[in-house]
Amino acid sequence: MKIISINAGSSSLKFTLFEMDNEEVIATGVFERIGIENSKYTIKYNGEKIEQEIELKDHTDAVKVLLEKLIDLSIINSLEEIKGVGHRLVHGKDKYSSSVLITDEVVQDLEAFKEFAPLHNPANVLGIKAFKEALGDVPMVGVFDTAFHQTMSEEAYLYAVPYKWYKEYGVRKYGFHGTSHRYMALKMKEILGKENFKMISCHIGNGGSICAIKDMKCVDTSMGFTPLAGIMMGTRSGDVDPSIIPYVMEKEGKNASEVVDDLNKVSGLLGLSEYSSDMRDILGQIEENNPKALLAKNKYVRRVVDYIAQYYVLLGGVDVICFTAGVGENSVPVRREICEALEVLGVKIDNELNNKRGQEVKLSTNESKIDVYVIPTDEELMIARDTMNIIQNR
């Protein structure tokens, strides 16, 4: 069964085509600058890479070209081979706690929830409508970033603000990266051979979140009402005192939205280093004795450690800590420093094993009181799995 996983952004569309009989990746690609000048696409398959600039007026154009190229490049013989489309959907509020078959009601909800994800939900809808137009009645499944976190208790997801804000406006912690954290939990279930365990999943990259998981369910997570909350990230500040916002508004003559935009786009590693949002660049600058780069990296490590320590206490101890995403999978020094800071909890890692990048590996030694793993995440595969399961069981 061939399933295509889709991640539609406001001006982009990423895809992965799977043969789900053996979960093989057949092709991947991205369509960029949709609706903007110099739009282009990249498709990778069978060891080859095809790139071309092409006018893409909207997502419908992008989907049309994608499907045409899958046939032209003999990746598939006909569109009838595609048995399902899985869509990454960013925000399902607290209505959706699992992946669902996409219906008119789901699309209407995505549009109704757009104020909670104004950049993402409208783009997700565009992707759904474009594939509906191209593939007709081929079933589509929505996989929500927020779904995995809906097992949190009220005391975890409610803020200490007027309760009216929650009841009338939906102000609460929703959490994100849920598909990645769920993938990590399932991988640990496979590795440990059981599902009754306590873990802390660290999805740390340009965006990042930490998730406390007990018996395969989310207990708490660092991102909140929006992805701005939690740990420090590439360009996001993470948690800050909200009183900073009106203070900076007055100092710089900005409105609230402009200051929040600064917290989202020019803060984090970029803000402290005044150089880059990419940890690889930061580490390179540290080698050049850039003190601001060192400060940014140290703060990043500290914020991750803060949340791991918090969730260690919340869970009453932890069986395993997992690292994933760009920094988690590839940054040897950041992983090492995080684990060194956690030695007080009994964490001990093998520094030789920690030198590996981008592959599944157990870092902890036999003396470690907590197992530590690096597990490359695969949100696209999770989307494809959910799509296949829902199609087969509908």
C-alpha cells in the first residue's frame, strides 16, 4: 500500500511517499516559495535528486506538479497506486486526541481553530483541498501535533490565570511536536519490550520541546498555548516574564504583536549570540572564542536541563531519557554537556558512543541509573502509519 505523507506550510509543501508493506521510503521532496517568485521543487528518489524552478501560483499547482512528476519519473505508474494521504495538522485544540479520517467537519474545525495557529492551520487546509481536488475520493487522514498531549491533567495544562480565560477563550497548554514524542515513546516500547516505563523525550532542534511520558502517555510538555513557551530555541525565547512585553513596547514604540514576533523570530540562540540560530554555527563561533556564542550555548543547555530535572521529579524518577531532532541527533557537545549536568541524577554516558551522529544509539553506560538514547525521529512515518491504520479499519 502506497501512502503519501504531507506537511503543508504557508508557502511550502513537503512530502514523503512510502510503500507501507515494508515501510520503505520511495521518494521525498519539497515544493518551496509557493505563490512567490522563484518557486521551485526538489524530488529525491532511487539515489537521484531532481531540482527545477517552476511557477507555482498556489498549493493546487504544487500538488498537480508533484503528482505529475511521480508518474513522469516512473516513481509510480498511476495515481491509483496512492491509497491514502496523511496530513500533518498543527492544531486540533482539545477536540482531537488522536489522528482522524479527514471529513468536512475536520476541515471546518481547522478553519475555526486558525486563530490558535494562524500560520499553519490555513496552510494545512490548503494542502487538504489541493489533494482533494487532485485525487478525488482517495481517503485522507489528519495527524495532529497537539493530539498526543491531550492526556495531560488539568493541573498540567491549565495556567494560573482567570479560569474564564480557559472556558471562554481556550487559554491552556496544548503542546506541540506530539507526533515526534509519540514516535519516541513507541520506539522505546519496542526497545524495552514493555510499555510501562517513565521517559523524558527531548525533541531539540531549531524548535524544541521536552515531554514527560509515563506508560506511553504524555504527563506534561514544555511548549504551551503556543510553540513559543518552554526551552530556549533557535529563534524563540522560550519561557520569559510576560511583563517584559509591555516594558519593551514602551521602550521601542512597538505593539504587543511586534514584541511577540521578536520573541519568536529574533530571540533564542540568535538573540543571545547576535550571530546565528543554528547550533552548528554557534559551536563554530565558540571555537573562535566568541563569548556571546558560548553564552547562548550554555543558556540553551541550562534550559534543557531545567526541564529534564523538573520532569524527573514530576515522574518520581525516570527510566530513560531520549534525544532527537537536529540538535538532539547530531550535536555531540550539547548532548555531552546536558548529560554531564544530569550526573547528579545518576546519568553516565560513554563519550565514544556519544560521538555518533544521526543514528540510533544507547549512550548510557552500565553504571548509569537512567538509560540515555539517541533516536532519530520520523514524523512522516508516524503520519503514514496512522493513515494506513485508519484506512484499513474504517
